Amino acid sequence: MSLQVCQANGGAPVCASAGRGVFFSRLTLTHFRNYAFARILADGRPLIFTGPNGAGKTNILEAASYLVPGRGLRGSELSDVRQAGQASPWAVAAVCDGFCGPASIGTGLDENGRRVAHIGGVPVSALSALGEHLAMLWITPRMDRLFSEGASDRRRFFDRMVASFDPAHSGRLARHEKLLRERSRLLEAGSHHPAWLDALEAGLAETGVAVAAARRDLAERLTAVLAASGGTFPALSLEMVGEVEESLGREPALAVEDMLRMRLRDGRAQDALTGGASCGAHRSDLAAVHLETGMPAELCSTGQQKALVVAMVLGQVRLLASVRGLAPILLLDEVAAHFDEKRREALFDEISGLGVQAFMTGTDAGIFSCWGDSAQHWRVEDAHLFPRLQTV
């Protein structure tokens, strides 16, 4: 591994490329999972958390993931992340240097069990505002077979990437899902109020086309980055596959909205029987092809699929850095453990070269020893954090 180390203003050693991404300088957890309270002070270097299974390593990454829009790294119910046996609501707060400069941000549950957020101590009306300050991408062990599981997992994965590129995407998705629920509720109740359904379906068509257009745009941009990539991680092409996306390739957006609105209207009787909606952006899927072999991702081995996911995320980091000016924060849960030495070194070199603040976890501290003082090392034991001293 070819990590370089330099001295920052006479202080702690940092990666030679540090400072090219958004980062936390302080992260605070309160009543979150197995943590009553924890505070991590950081300086932009990668952070490495090692310790036994169940100690609380992934919980730190999950807490950080709530500081961007969405349902977090695990996709858990909001009430489930509160510390067991604790009546007080959970909260996560941070001081960050983000796309809009230094800021204090936070999120958690209010007394009514609703998720709220603040920026600079001022409550915000929409969680999407967090995306104006930070972008975050993550990889977890569950993603090893991303292309072999259901389409919904792939949509969520890619929608997070879109939201890191376009923060308004989270708001569009939330509105689209709310409209889908309201339409389904009306249809299932047999309350076929035509004017009400017309309004809901018009909103679904508008938001669905906007969601699909944002996905298509990122797939095209990211494919251009990934197709040109070389090195250890594979080059690949991406495509969002679905009726709405395919129609956008042939017709103007307004024409596609009209088509989708009519499809929804004509499908009311069937949707009332089956539930949901038989057409729309929520039916789309992400397709990927390994360019060197020409093999669809779902036919690749588990190891190849994991390498494809890592390649996509690294490509998105490069794309975000070029478009938004700063790279996102990376959350990598047990990602290095199952790579061979060559791929592990390639991953670490990519992280170092990109200058990102990466949160990495593992049970074996030895895997990360090559970082030396280019990273901050923490030992995690039963929800307690102990700094590990390193030598260059």
C-alpha cells in the first residue's frame, strides 16, 4: 500500500490528499443503539473502528448515516435505534465541514416519535436540507449480493447515490411514496372519488417522471466514469430499466407524464385488487454489466458482485468530487475483510488518493495496520471507544 503521510500545521499526521472531501470534526451519539453517549473527535483523516462482533462498530456508522436524508444504513424503524431500556429519544449530532462550509447539524426523534433535524441550531422543515451540507455513501456486507436480490434493494442503493448527487431527489422520493400510499388506501377502501384519484395520479406521474429522469441522468454520467476506470476494480456500465425510463429515452417528459397518468387511471380496478400500482418509477430496476467479461452483474460470482459495488461507489465519489467540488464521506462496514490482499490494498489506495473521510470497521486490527498515522484508529469494546496509538 502506497499511503503517503505529511504533517498538517505541525499537528497530527494526515493523508497527503486529505482535505478534498466533506468531513466530520465531531460526531456525538446519544441513546443510540448500545451507546448511552459517545463523542468522536476527528480531523478529516479516515477513521478505523476495530473490535469483536457486537461491540458497536456498525452502530457508529449507522448513526453517522442519519445525518443525510433517508432511513439510514440499516433501514431500521426509527424507534428501533433507541438505546434499549431508555425512555429518552435518540439523537445524533455533528460538527462538519460540508458543501456549504462549517456547520453544526443534528437529527433524532422528537417527543412525538417523529424524526426532526436542525442545522446551526435551527429546525429545518425537510430532511432533504441535510443533503445540502453533506453527502454520504456506504457499503455493508448485505450488499455483497446486491445484484442477486430483489429490485427494491437495488433501487434504494441507487437512489442514495442519486440523492448524494442531487439532494432534492430525497424529497421527490418521499412525496412519490406518500402519494402511492394515499392512492392505495383509497382504492383498497373502495372510495373511488375520481377527482381525488385524478389529483393523486397527476402527482404520481409528475414525481415519478422526475425520479426516473434523475436516475437516468446519473446512470449515464456514472457509466462514463466507470467505463473509463482502470486498475483492480472492474469497469462496468449501468442502466435503469423500466417503462418510465425507457419512455424518457423516446419522448419528452411531459408526454411521459401524460402516458403514466393514463396508465394509472386505466389500472385502478386491477390495482384495487392487487394493491400498489402496476406501473411507475417504483417498478424500475438497476442493471449492470461487467465490461471486461460482458457478463450481467447478476450472473457474476459473489466476489465479483462485491467488486462491482465497490467500483460503483468509488466512481460516484469521483463524480461527486468533480460536480459538487468535494468528495462525500464513506461508510465501509467490514468491506476489507473478505477481499484478497491485492484488492484490499487497491481499496485503501483509492481511499487515500481520493482524500475522503472514510469510516471503516473490522474485527481484525491487523488488516488496517498499513494505514499507520494516516488514519485515526479506535478499539471498540461494549460500546466504549479507546484510541489505538499508531506509529508511522
